[in-house]
Amino acid sequence: MTGPPVVAPTVGATGGGIGSSPVRPDGTLKVRGEFAFSSDLWAEHMLCGVTLRSPYPAARIDGIDVTAALAVPGVYAVLTAADVPGDRYYGLEVADQPVLAIDEVRYQGEPVAVLAADHPETARRAATLIRVDYAVRTPVTDPEAALAAGRLVRHVPIRRGDPDATAEVVVTGEYQVGMQDQAFLGPESGLAVPAPDGGVELYVATQWLHADQRQVAAALGLPVELVRLSLAGVGGAFGAREDLSMQVHASLLALRTGRPVRMVYGREESFVGHVHRHPATLRYEHGATRDGRLVYVRARILLDGGAYTSTTPAVVANAASLGVGPYQVPNVTVDAYGVHTNNPPCGAMRGFGAVQACFGYESQLDRLAEALGLDPVELRVRNAMTEGSVLPTGQRVDGPAPVARLLGLVRDRPPPPPAGPDPRELPGGTGGTTTVDQVRRGVGYAVGIKNVCFSEGFDDSAAARVRLELLGGEPTVLVHTAAAEVGQGLVTVQAQIARTELGVERVVVATADTTVGSAGSSSASRQTYMTGGAVRQACRAVRARLLARLPGPAPDRTDLVGGQVRDHAGQVLASLVDLLAAGPVEETVTWRHRPTRPLDPVTGQGDAHVQYAFAAHRATVDVDLELGLVRVVEIATAQDVGRAVNPRAVRGQIHGGTTQGLGLALMEELRVVDGVIRNGSFTDYLIPTILDVPPMVVDVLELADPHAPYGLRGVGEPPTISATPAIVAAIRDATGLPLTQVPVRPEHLTGTC
């Protein structure tokens, strides 16, 4: 048997340190269709694994008969919960999700059995022969009913100031956010290979290698060191790959059969194979003075966590602690709840609780502006958070908070030209269903806040190993971390940092795996901050050891430039080739950000977050009221990124995040009826195409965070947060309709719902 293809180490593109935009090493391959994704993995004598899933959202399992499936020629193993040798439950934070359903199923699509065969069609056909005796139950699918029944995951209260404060002008509203899917283009997949030492080698698309390793090892009943993971090519993530999908199943089958097992989900299976964005119901009351100063905010936020815990506790905490937005409010009462239902599990998705809250509080700000007769941007500016502001959690913002400036940038952008007669510029598009006289234009604004990195006292760390050596007579840096490249450009960033710190052009970024310490998850907009910080620290440790090799005392200030060591006057002290003649220099470090602490369980007070990021959007839309069609004409956005480590990648993140926010505003919703997904395919679950994405004008501020590496600020999530409410605000401006629910559907605009 030959092993799976090894992902070759990536040589960083030349010509770029911090602040430059070198070409991504994976970019050309992806454009040409030549990039090796996890679904492309192959090994000799490989078997194909499939999963049998429950058709019911709630049922008792009275028996499982696998006899007929095992009798199919080419089937090598059929496994159920009874075959799990270790822990039968797993979970990122709470181990409450069964590896395979034990005595009941709690959501439609829950894995009940897995099997391996020598051909995928054989495996799928055999899976249909497994007989499961279900006693169907009535599912609990209403979050309010779940809360009343005591199915609470977490309640986070925020209490600050006077809970009985009164105000001259009061507006209230209830808002709903639908279940959005991450809709990455590369479905869940991976390859498990049994190892001679009784362990398993797992090549998988994931966001957190070490979290997977811990959970897989526990389920297999193996020591962690016998479960070795390597990152395979990832086709997008957005939070959905934080939780396990096929990792344990493929490993179980590989160890049972003694052969490599590959599992690749189809699109419909992917919709039930990962978590989704939490649907939310948000009730707000805002009180203000007549001149537009916020006096109080009261909010109740209810999040549907679905069948299992996943990251619901952290999502609830984010929704609560960020629930009034980037505004100064002296009196705050917020209650955020997450509950268990028999709906599909929900967990991490870009924006992570802040998306839902932002739609609520920004909709309220527009209502309040209307009640006060104020311009909506002016109202926001009057209440905007600044550096030194105190959040509802009692935490002081000790870095730049340019909320008013961001709003001013998008407000002052020139407006796009009016719609013309070309049907491609109208809501009906090339279908020619809309004429200019049917179009109403609207403009809307929104601004959002997001925490960066893990919070509430979590031991958030990242490890990096950096080696500087001569290869072929040329100084070369090898950077090795376990940080998952999920499309955000992290491989390029690691190489940029190494070039900046060590003055070496040639940088090799090794494939991420578990032979180096954990880098944490590629989520929470944290990897450039955390793994970037670890790589920087490791490079500086290498630099210190290297300078110790200088023939004389090192000057107080030295620079590593172009493979040379120079003093402050630019005089060459030594070449790296000479210093490395004595052998390589290698350092491994584990780096942490400044500490945070949990929110107080009664008052919600505490320095829970390490960093805050801000973004603002202005959306311009054209609406055909007769047909309920919307065309987003232009989006202007402004964001403070602290330091643009890779300016091109920063703009790409802003464009991509804004597009995902557009999807939630207008089209993306996983429709779940009585616990059953009704549109689990790309035929019926709509995501924006290039024809839906408008021109975007982007302003990037670089106001350094004094506590962060290079002053940088997490970039990936903020664009998604404020894009959605800005688009909906523009539709309200065009139509005069209240629009309290996203996504906005045609029937909301035509009055047919």
C-alpha cells in the first residue's frame, strides 16, 4: 500500500514582508482547478465510507440490523454506536453529541451507522439495507417552547446602570434572523490511514487540528500521540469545520478494516453534516433624549442552538456582550439565551453572535432616528463609542475605536449613478421584467462591533516552530505551525512575518499538522493575531540566538536585511551565510495574548474580550415593489484593520465578508419545518453569485492597536456583521416597510406574506 499524497511545503512567494501583497501560493492552482482539496485524497487499496443518517428529527431507536448490509459483496465493515471503543460522545466545549446515535436521534440527519466498501456506489447501496427500528417522537422545534421546557444551554445577563431608567423617546421592536448556512464549496471530506503502531493518520479539511485530535483520540480509545492529523486542502470553512464531521467515522472504519478509508460528503449531506448560524429572535427597547442621546437599552435575545451544544455558550456570550452595538449607553439590561431544540445543530459561523445582535440594534437605531427626526448617521455619530468608552460589560476600550470616522467615510462617498434603461442594471436583470419607472432607490447605513480572539478567560494560545538554515547555500526559513489555512491567506502571512523579522527572502511554510503545538482554531478573526504573534516571537528568538554568533558584542540595534546583519548605521557586521555555517538555528514558542476573564454570571461584568474590531457599511439598492425584487447597486464600506499585514488579502476579506452579509440580507436561509430541512441543496438554498455582487468601494484605516502584534486587528468577521442591516435599511428607505426579518424575501415587499 502506498500512502496518501503528501501536501508539499509551500514556498512563500518572493518579494514581500509585512505591508506588502505577495501572490498567494495556492491562488494560481485554485484558479486553474489544479489545487488538491481534501476530497481529492487517494491511497492504494482505499475504501469508501458512507454514513446512514436519521430521517427523523426526534425518535427512539429500538434496534438496528446491519446483517443485509454486511452481506453485500465489497462491504468490509458496518459500525454502530456499540462499535465505538472509546468515549461515545464528543463536542468542542461540552461532550454531548454521540459519535453514532445510541438510543435516540435528536435531529434530522444525525449519524446512526457508518460503513466502508470498495466502491462508493456499493457503500451507498449497502447503507440503504441497514434496518433501523425508530419510534418517532414529536420534536421540540420552537425555541420559546424549548426555553419554557428548561432546555437551556446558557443564559448571559448584562446589567449596567439603572435598570428602571426612563427616557423621553422610546422605540421597541422584535426582529428575526434566519438559519444561514456557511455554504462552503468543498464539502466535508478526509482520508484516514491505519498506522503500523496501531494508531491512525488522518488527512482532513478542518479549522482546528488539535481539537479534532483530542476528540478523535478519545472516541477511538487511543493515546493522543497515536492520532496524527495533517491539514488537507480546505474548500472554505466560515466556522462549519470547527466541529467534527467525518473525522471519527473514517478513523473507526480504517482501524476496523485495516485499510485507508476516504469519506466525502455530497452537497445534501453537507447541509446536515455541519452546524449552521443560530436563528434568533431579538426584542429591543431603546430610550433616548429628544436630542438623540441614548439613555438605555433593554434587550432579550433568544438563539436556537439546535440539538447539541457546539459553541452555543460562546455565541450567546457574544450576542449579549456586544448586544447594544458600538455605542455609549449608560443603562443596559440584556438577557441572551441559547436553547436546545430538535432542529439541526448550530454553532460557529462568521460573526458568531454579533451578526444577529447587529441586525437588531441597527434596526432599532433607524427606528429611533425616524422617531427623533434625525439623520440616521448623525444619530449614530452622537452616540458612537470612542477610545476610552466603557462597554456594557464594564470593560474599557483601550485601543482605537473610530466608529464616527468610519460612518463619516461611508456617508461622504459619492452616490452611484441612477438606474438607466439597461435591464442588466435593474432588479429584474436580463429577464427584462423591471422598467425604470418601477424602481425605487434607497440608501441605508449600519456599523458593527466584533470581538477578536477567544474570550472569557479561555487559554488562547498558538505555537510556532521556526528554523533558519542553509539550503543549497542559501539562507532559508522553515515555518511550522498547526494553523489551518482555510482560504484566508494565512500561509502567505506567516511567510511575510518571517521575511520581515529575519530579513530572509526564501521562506518555506510547512504543512500544518499535529507534530507541532496547537495554533487554536481558524476562527474568531484570530489567526493572524495569534499564529502571526507566535511566528513573530519564534523568529525573534531565532534572531537572538543567531546574533549571539557574532564575533564581537552585538550592537544595541541591529537589522537583518537582505541576508546580512547590519548595525544602526547600515554597516554590514556579518552575512547570514557565515553565521549559519555553524549549523541551523531553531526555536519553538507558545504565544498568548493578554488575559481575559469570564463574565460575571449575575451582572455580566468583566474584561471578557481581548480586542474589538469595527466596520461600517452604506448600501444603495433599487427595489421593484411590484415583483418584490431587489438589486444592490453599490456597497461602500470602511473598516479599521489596525495594520494591513497583507493589503490585498485584507480587501479580499472585506469583499467576501460583505458578500456573505448580502446573502443573509436577501436570499440565504436554511428552511426548517418541524425539524426537517426543506431546501438542502444549491438548487434551493441560494447564495450570491458574481451577478448579485455589486461594486464595492472600500476605505481601510490602519489605527494600530497597542496590544497586538504589529498593531493589527482581526479582519475576517466585521464586514459580515454590518453588511446585512445596511442592506435591509436601504430597502426600508426605498419602500417604507418595517422589514423586521432577514432574509428579506419578495413576499415581504409585495405584501403577499
